[in-house]
Amino acid sequence: MESTDHLHYLLVLAACVAVTLPLEFLGAGVYRRPRRLVRALLPAAALFAAWDLAAIAGGVWSIDSRYTLGVYVAPGMPLEEALFFLVIPLCGLLTFEAVRAVLGRRIGARA
């Protein structure tokens, strides 16, 4: 049987998206405003990717290649690590917007 260790990082990211995807239906509206989403995600992703690349280059940390696909977007940075900087903020944004939408409806119902 072939090991699926190389899929671990990607599967964790997919699980994060799968768990937060239903929040869009609570009124988050994150996916319905793609330009706004890109403007929200790219600055943070770029900053943390640069920080990550500096840490990898400096030997502060590394990513175990057993748990990645082996596709690198930069020296030492696998595709999954780059996706991490988009997926995790996206999940956070979905959560924030869903909570805001739900609380907004509850506050509006009390008035």
C-alpha cells in the first residue's frame, strides 16, 4: 500500500476550507466579493510568505518534505506552505464575517 504522508499538509488545508465553507451561507458574503477578498488576503499572505522565506533561508525552521507534494514555489517553500498563507486567513475571514452577520441579525431582531 502506498503511503499518503505527502498529502498530510494539503489535507489539513482542505479540511480547514471544508469546515469553514458553510459559514458563507450564514451571510458572510466572502466569496461573493472576490476583489475585496483578494485585497484582504494578499497583503497578509505576502508579508508572512516573506517572513517564512527569511526564516527558512536562515535555518530557523524547515518543512518536512515527507508531508508535502514536492512542488516548491520558492527555495525551501513547498506549495502547501504558500497555500497556508491564503487558506488560513480566508478561514479566519469567513469566521469573522459569519459571526458579524449572525450578531447583526440578532441585534436587529432585538431593536
